[in-house]
Amino acid sequence: MDIDALADRIARGDRRALARGITLVESGRADHRTAAVALLDRLAGRGEAMRIGLSGTPGVGKSTFIESFGTLLTGQGHRVAVLAVDPSSARSGGSILGDKTRMERLSRDPNAFIRPSPSQTELGGVARRTREAVRLCEVAGFDVVLIETVGVGQSETLVSWMTDLFVLLLAPGGGDELQGVKRGIMEMADLILVNKADGDLKSAATRTRADYAGALQLLRKRPQDPQGFPKALAVSAQADTGLTEAWTEMQSLHAWRVEHGHWETTRRAQNVHWFEEDVQQGILARLRTDPAMAAALGDLREAVEAGERPPSAAAAEVLDRLALPGAGGA
Amino acid sequence: MDIDALADRIARGDRRALARGITLVESGRADHRTAAVALLDRLAGRGEAMRIGLSGTPGVGKSTFIESFGTLLTGQGHRVAVLAVDPSSARSGGSILGDKTRMERLSRDPNAFIRPSPSQTELGGVARRTREAVRLCEVAGFDVVLIETVGVGQSETLVSWMTDLFVLLLAPGGGDELQGVKRGIMEMADLILVNKADGDLKSAATRTRADYAGALQLLRKRPQDPQGFPKALAVSAQADTGLTEAWTEMQSLHAWRVEHGHWETTRRAQNVHWFEEDVQQGILARLRTDPAMAAALGDLREAVEAGERPPSAAAAEVLDRLALPGAGGA
């Protein structure tokens, strides 16, 4: 594979090259991984998009929202990429974005790029690769990247390590509608959008928005935010209302963070986070590929799980079996 | 050092041996660490306390609460140990529990054991050692262990990996009082106690409790909890009111989780978590003790932070420099 040529084509905004690059970073094959690492290295330091995490449980109208919101942005001259971190698709083998017919307008839009979620099995692995796919989209000239999740908690945490903003989409109604939203996600949101503020549900959406605005005021205080954030708004993706306001809020929060240095601080911390993750995961992966080591790790893990061995002693045994540079205790 | 003898004395409930054991697990010296690992290994599988995480910002009355609550428990025949995870003490060199005079009754109570927080510099390291101190207290026959934190966020996450229950202590009043409580902590609480429900503040505390009860109802839903949890109660550590009710709620939640298997599931996951943490931290610590490796890691980290190298390529370089068993990509 000619990595230089692929890198050049991606940097020129070639959509087929971008799709091929993403397939490469998502691949589990060792030779593909080596090529993906080289590709990303070649493209380092280029491109800078606003990265937006978008979470919401099924039924909240996420596809319709992406369709309307994405079309709004391309109408303003932005180039929009949509990616998904979807651990459930790993099980079904399907993809939350696989059905592009639910986003007919946007998928035909020359300034939008919709990528179905990868069907990997390991959540951390998927997220790491999604982050790399985001990088490729940036390099290809997409200046807004939406990363979609399904509200299961762990994936939101991972997505927060690769985004600048986090938007939570909710349905109108009381607390019951929140059953599907796992704890901790509310806390991560920069903007809560109560969708379906149209027709019969309009007044319910307005009430729900007010409830969340009150709860946010009571529960939050973040030094890195300007006054008034996190915010709750009522929108209708179907009727196309409130989306311009939502986008204005996102831009204003983003601009504030850039101006006050929070954006750069966050990006730097995110970079280091993925580096350390990659080192640790890489070391563990290599340990598991050594049969004797893998067996020993499994046995020790079981003993620790059952409380028969303390974690420290079991870990010391693992370290003793490794011939690492350096010496001495932890 | 005779580890066997020390282990025996701790298991017989000898307070001086317990204090010495904790000093050992808290020590940063390599030979002490080796001895601590051996000590914990010797004592594996013994003792089982209810571990309670307690968080609250300075001024909320945490010392008074521990004094009154701890005395209530020893009065019921429990043996209570109090430990602290206090990252701020690492900076000041002091200790949140150092001033035992603030807990005069409890510190003279033969059925209580109060341990000032260790003055370590690395938060993860402190927490790991606190977890080991908790183990020693359990083995020494303390059946309730309180682990105190100061509401800075990261330490609460670490404490949640070593406790069965998480209690958040708040002051009466509106949202303003929450300035010191970092985001995410509210989400972790099983029980929110609004303290100082006495005298002039009583009605404010009652109102605050109702506000939080409402917010909890709106924001939470945890499958591993019985109906009604997380809960908010008003208490007064000073006037000694509401503490019996709070303890009853903790016992009932704990019993429910034990009965439904959630307690065991959590403990097993916690054990594995610390094992994996120890392995990863141990590997990274050994890397850093190798001068050439440490220099390379530092350079790569800087390049990643500045966005000059992608995390994946920098991590691949680190892995290539290691001669680990196994081979192939991540």
C-alpha cells in the first residue's frame, strides 16, 4: 500500500481515499495497524475541526437531528463529518448509521461525510480508532465532526476524551424518559437539547427544558465554562426549530474556550491521554500474545477476582515475569 | 522485619501492629513495598468490613460528622476505622485528620481507629495505598471503615473503586454552596446528607434536602439500587439528629446489594481493577527508572502533547524499544 499517496489524496479531500483511510485505522489486522500508524504520522499537525460528541438513546430522534443539524451546517458553508461510537453494533454486527436512508438529504450532500460505525468487539479499541477516524476527517477538510454515541455511559466517557463539546439529546417528559440515559452522562453535557418540541409534545418539551435548566443550575459549576453553561434548550429536529440557536450556543461556548485557553489545554491533555492509553494497551496486548504469559495473567486475575490474592502481590508476580528495562519496586 | 509476626499481630487486632502495617503500605521505599506486598499476601481472604466513602468540602462539618457518626456506631458495638484520601495534604504536608483534637471522643474510643492521611505526592499512589490500609483495618477486626475525601473529583473516583457505599455531605442552602463540589461527585453518591439541620439553619437544610431529593429523582436511575436510592436526608452532626436514620439507610442499601449479588460483583470488579492498575503502573514505573527509556518517553510525550506526533505512532515507538514477550501489533 502506498501510504504517501493515500495521505496526499486524503489531504486533498478525496472522499474515497478518506473512506479507505478510515477502513485502515479500523482494521484489526497487524499489518493494517502498522500502515494506519504510518498514515496518521504522515498527516500529523494538519487540520483542526470542531469536534462535537452527540449522545441520546434510541427513539429520541437522533438520526433526524443529525439530518437537520448537518444540513443547517452545510447550508452555512461548513463541511460536516458524522462518525459513530456504537458498542451495541459490535454485538449486532450492524450499525447505528448503517441505514443511511434515515439521513437521505445529508448522505447525498457533497459537503457531508457519513461513516457507519465500525463493527469491532472491544469498546476501548473502537473508540481509539474512532478518534483516529476523526483525525482523518479533519485532515480531509471537514471542519465540524459529529461523533454519535448511544447513551450507555462508558462510550460517552471515551468520546469525551476526543471531543471539544458534548451535546445530550433528550425526549420531552419527566424523569421516566431518562431510564435509558446512564448516570454520569448528564454531568458531561455542555448542552442539553430537548427534542420533539413540536405539535402535541411542544409544551411537554418546554416544561422538560425548564426542569433541566433548573437541575443544571443546582448541580453544576464548572470553572472552564462561561456564565450560563451548561445550558438546556428545546428544539425540534422534525420542524427544524431551535437548531440555529443550538448551533449559536455551541459556537459561542467553543469560541470562549478557545479564547481562554481551555480548548488548547483540553486538546493537549487528550493527546497525552491517548498516548498513554496506547502504550498501556499495547503492552497488555503483547503480554496476551505470549502464551505462557497469557496463561499466568489469567490465573492471577482469577485469584485476585476471588479475593484469594491481593492485587499488589499478583501484579508483582506479573512484573517479575517480565524482563523490562529498569528495576526496583513501584 | 518479621512479616509473619506482624501479620499475626494485625490479625489479632493489635493497634500498634496495625499502625505499623499501614506505615509500611504507605511507604515509598522499594524494600518497604516488597514487605508490604508480602504482608498483604499473607493476610489475603481475611476480614470483611462495610467500606463507606465519605466526601464533603471543608466547612461542611465533616470532622464533627465523623465524630458523632463514629461514636454512634461504636455505641452499637461496631469497631470503626477512619482513613483519609486527601490529595491536598500532599501539597501542605499536613493532614485533614491530623488534628485529632477535632475528634476528641472518637480518638479516645477503644473501638475506633483514626489514621491521618498519608503525605504522598501521587494521587493514584495514595489511593492504592489507602486501599491496602483499608484491607489491614478489615483484617484487624474493624467492621466499618470510613474513607474520607475532600470533594476534588479525582479522589472520589478512586475511592469509589475501594468502597461499598458513597456518602456525600453537603451544607444547607441553594446551589451556591456547591461551588466546592466538583462535577460528577453528586452522581456517585448513594446517600446525600445535608448537615447542620439545627438551629437557624434547620429550615434551610430541610429545603435543601427536598431540592436534592427532587434532583436525584429527575436525574438518576440505577439498576443496581433498590427503589428510593440514591436518597437525600437532613442530619445534624452537632445536635446528633438524623444519624441513626442515615445509618439505617446505609445498612439497608448494603444488605440489599449483598442479597442481590451486586456487592460481590462490585468487589470482584474492584479487585481486578486494582490488579490491572498495579500491573500498568508497575510497568510504567519500571520504564521511568530506565534513564534512556525515561528520556525517550518524555520527548515523545511532549511531541504528542503539542500535536506534532499522533499518539499511536509515539506509542508504537515506545513499544518497539521494549523487549517484551510476544510480538505483533496492538
